[in-house]
Amino acid sequence: MQGMDACEDVELRESLRLTDAKVRIPAPTLPLQIMLGGEEGCRLHLYPELRFDPDGRLRHQGDYLLFDPVSYFFDISGFLRLHPGDSLTLGRKDPLQRLQLHYPKVVDQQHLRLKLSAKGLALRNKSRTDGACVAPLTSEDVVERMARWRRQKLARLLEVLGGPLEPPSRSAALDLIEQTIAIMAREPYRVPNAHGRPSGLLALPNRPRPVFVGDLHARLDNLLVVLTQNGFLEALLDGSGLLILLGDAVQPDTPGQEDQMDTSMLMMDLIFRLKLRFPGRVFYLRGNHDSFSEDINKGGVPQGLVWERALRDGRGVQYQEAMQRFYDHLPYLAMSSGYLACHAGPPTGKVSREALVDIQKHPRLAYQLTHARLRRPHSPSGYGPGELARLRKRLGVKADTPVIVGHTPRSDRETCWMNVGGIAHHHVLFGANPDWVGVIAHVEKRLAPLIYPTEPLLQVYNQFARGGRLSENQAAVNVGIGARPDAS
């Protein structure tokens, strides 16, 4: 062990100053601190990733998160994930890492290689100029921090929602949706038209950072994961963030469950409660499944008609009619100088700001914004780079403005795709993956994908909201949101 300057801020007895030799340690059960590039370099923490089980216990299931501890617990922040069997080379060569971790220049293009296997965690210094130091973090406050942080987020969500997520009475459900429609009639940032009809265009401010969520299709747990991860809920509370849902929150796409609509009702209850709590910070864009159309069919189930019947049977004719009025009040496209977002994609026909503002006079435009798909060899009628460029031009934004859409997942194994179809700044989100939920959010000053494992959070949240204690267990480290990290 030589050149201990990179390790001078940690307990030397337990630290490893890495030279060019490979070092292997057991898979860590405690968080590690990794220093890249000495005092002027980058300090990162590697934590076991914890997931809630149905009993409210936080368990480590093998993955690790690597992040900047100064920002991760206090802001919307990026991170890297290390899966068992994966290797990861830290350094400025990777553009996603530069965005997520905000490396200083003293970090090399390829600085430190990590590999997680059944044999443990292997580390090799790749830097020719500056070393790396790895040390365990043994302070109880630091060790327990991640779990306390997640638990506190459940507590904050309870403060926002005011109680458990369970089916309300018919009268309470009708009151909730009517209050939401009243907000939609005067929704902040909705561009008005001259005819008094609901506008299809949201012109959002640039300063609050957007958090985009794709088609949820009744995966209520997935939305609850988003609300209890990172700094998303805190950004809604302090006004520094916006939550933009890209439509299709209802009507499940799970094979064999396409006709089960109870969770879709709970999903809309949650969205309504969020809209009432944050009327100028939570926005829902219309999707093709936000409809009672007989044309909506999945797995042989006419979901639009089944959804209409379920609302009538479960909550009454007045509620079903109110849901139709809610749909009629929804915007179709959100824009700022930094992004455009809609459910499906840009129209292949004519588009203008005026038509978007008075969209009820332009049903073909409304249809395409909720149904269009990316052009492919077997689907030549879809949209492509030309339609994206035209939409940006008609709305007066820069040619490289990101366009975020949902509607068309690229595979059934992922949740977020960047620069889809080889088209720069064209991103697709899907929020109904059973294993992962991804968002696109502003990290530092650019949009980045952030992906989280799904958890049974409806059960865990309701247990907590009804007065139950979340399980404390030694195997799952408990973490808090307390003081800012010190040098150790």
C-alpha cells in the first residue's frame, strides 16, 4: 500500500489504496466509500440496494447503487446500478456516467473497474495518473441511512395523501373526481383558446424540473415506487419539480387480467389526490386508453367498454359520466423550451399551435397524438425524424429539444429507451413493466433515465398508513435522511 494521500479522509486501518493490481473483496454488506482522483476528485458511495418486501422489511437482493452522497439524499440525483455478474468501469468516457455522477476533470476517462461476481467485488485501478481509495463506512448513522431514507419517504407520502389508498364510498369518489374536473377547467399553464373549450396544450415553465412517467396500465405499485424514490416527492412539495404522466394509467396489460379494473379505479383516485394537492405541479396527458371507445382491445378484451361498465357498476352512472368529462378536459401535449411530451408521438399530418390549443375542432390531430407509432419496416405509416422536426418547428422550440412519448414499449424487458430509432433526443417511456419502473427526469441540467425495481408498495404503504409499524430487521440496513454527510 503506497501513496495514501487518496485515503487521508478515511480510517486508514480499513482502507485500500489501489495501484494497478486487481483487488477482490467479499460482496460488501456495509456501504463503501470510493475516492477517485484524490482530494480534488470524486467521492462516491456504494450501497446495497434495498427493496421493500410485502411485510415492510427492506431487503438486499444483490444489486448495489453507486452515487454522490452529497446530492443523492437531498435532491433529484443520478446513480449507477451494479448487478451481480456485471462489470462497470467508472470514468468520464461514458457520457451517461458524466451526466449521472458529474465527474470533475481529475477523474480519468477510465478510472476504476468494478466487477461483481459470486467470488465477491473485484476492483482494478485503471487510472495512469491518480489513484483510487476504497474504504468501508462503519458509522451507524451512515450504515442505516438508506433504509431510514426510504421509510421517511413513506411518511412524507402519507402526509401528502392523508390516509390509506383504499376504495372510497361512492359519494366520496364522485366528490374527488368533481373537484379534479373543476381544477382541470382552470388548469395552470393551459393555453386558452377563444372558444372556451378545453385546450389541448400545456405551456409549462422552464424552471421546475420535469419528471416523466410512462403508461402505468393500473400498476399502482409502480407509481408508488416513483413517489418514494429519489427527490421526486420533495420536488413537488417545494415547487422545484413537475410530475408529468403520459397517459394510459388505467386498463391493465397483464395477460389474463385485462378485464380487472379495480386497481385502475384506485390508480385514478391516487392521481386525483395528487392533482388536488399539487394543481400546478402534477399533469396528466391523454392517452388512447383514457377512453371508453369500443376500439380499445387487448388480449381479446374490449377494455374501453369493460372500463365503462366497471365504473358504472362500481361507482354509479354519475361517476362514469364524470370520468368522461375528465377525459374531455385533458391536455394532449406539454411543452416548454426544454422538452415536448405527448402520449404517442407527433402527428403525420398537419400540426400547428393553434390546432393544439383548439384541439376539439381537430379530432384527427387528437387521434394521432394518442395513437401514432414510430415508423418501422412493417409499419410505414408511422412517424419518423421528419415529423419530429416539424413538430418542434411548429411549436417554436430548438431542433434538438427532447421529445418524450409513451405508448410503444420497445421490448417487454425494459422500461425506458433513449434516442429511439436512432433519432437523437427522441425518448420512449413505459411505466407498466412488472419488474422495473423508469422515469426520465432532469439530473443536473439534462434529462436522464432513472430506473427502479418494483416493490409491493400498495400493501406496505397501507400497512403504514393504518398505523402499522414498518419492520425493523438487522439483515436490511436501516437508513435515514438526517444530517448531511461528513468526511467519513
